[in-house]
Amino acid sequence: MKTLTKRAYVFKMNLLPANIFSFAIFVILIAFTYFLGIPLYPTDMNVALLFLLLILYLMLHELLHGLGYLIGGTKRENIIYGIALEKGILYAMANQELDKKNILISLQMPFVVIGVITYIIGAIISSPLLVTLSIVNLMGASMDLVMFFYILKLNKDTTYSESGEPDEFVLITTDNLEEKKSLFFRIKENKKYKESDYVFEKQKRLRVSKESIIFLLAFLGLGLLVTLL
């Protein structure tokens, strides 16, 4: 009987179809919300404050990814959060190899908790703010959803790892992923699996780029100025 060998597949996201998919979710949700008769913009709130709330909501998105890692069994000290606004990203990552159950839990947490559930609550109580925040989060969770269903269909022995790049990830499995194509990401590298390659050194648990600090301070200052005027 032939022994199945694990391979490590490094995937790179295809940003164009990912962005189109995200925009399609936005359009569908806007149309559905309009059909429900719920206003999409809280008229009693200034733009700067709304934008700040959107950033905080997206931070909550990443915290929920981290909670998912924790629930799935990731060591607390291996969960890393980061802000890199100059690249247009907030992120949560696990500094260890994750089993299939762990990554699936993490991927679906923000989509369900502050996407689907909060949208339903916002629709029931007719809250434009909560509905708007939920729609933005669901757009941001579009690739989480794509990855969730892709990984869900793979063998139970599948594990996941970060690659070190925000638009890449690694799947380690006995499945032949060359035969499982996806419109949303492509295989950048296919190599023999070595467990030692996915044992990482300890890293800072919070990373905030200098550009992000400058941007946030400037934005907070502008928001305060607009509010006072």
C-alpha cells in the first residue's frame, strides 16, 4: 500500500477576483438592506467618528480571529496582532502550525459574530450604525469565507501555517492541491513538508508600524478638530 506523503503548498491570494467578490457582497447586502427599508448611514454622526468606529470594528474582527485561534487550541503566546495601515491591512496570525479544526474556527468567527449576527440584530432594531458596521465586516470577511470552504473540503490531516506575507498562507496536506484550483488564490510553491520549517521563534504579540501610528494620531486629531468646529 502506497504511503501518502504530506506536501506544503504556499498559496498567494489573487487580489482582483477577491476584491470583485468583496464588492459583490457589498452590493447584494446594500440592495437587501434597502429592500428592508433600513437607512445605511447614521445621519446624527459625523464622518470622522463613523470612520473611527469602522477601524475599531475591523480591529474587533482580528481579535475574533485570535479568539478563534485560542478556542481551537493555539497557545496564547503564539497569537500575534498587527496594524499595517500603509498596506491597508489589520491582521491576526498564529505563530505555530494549526490543525484543520483550529483554522476553521478562526476563519468563521468574525463572519458569524460581528457579521451575520450583528446584521440580524441591526435589522431587527433598525440600527443604521450596526447594519453599516456589519456590512463592512462581511466585505472584509469575504476571503475568510472562501478559505473556510476551500479548507473544509480537504483531508482531516490538513494543517495551516502563515507564510510571513499578509497575502499568502501555507496548507500542509496529503491532498493533491494542484488538482484543487481556486479562482481566489494560486499555488506559488509546492514543496516537501518538513515539520521543522513550521516551528517559529517567539515574536512580539503586537506589531504596529510607524506609518500606522502616524496615520492614527493624525486622524484622531482631525476628527477632534472637526467635532470641536
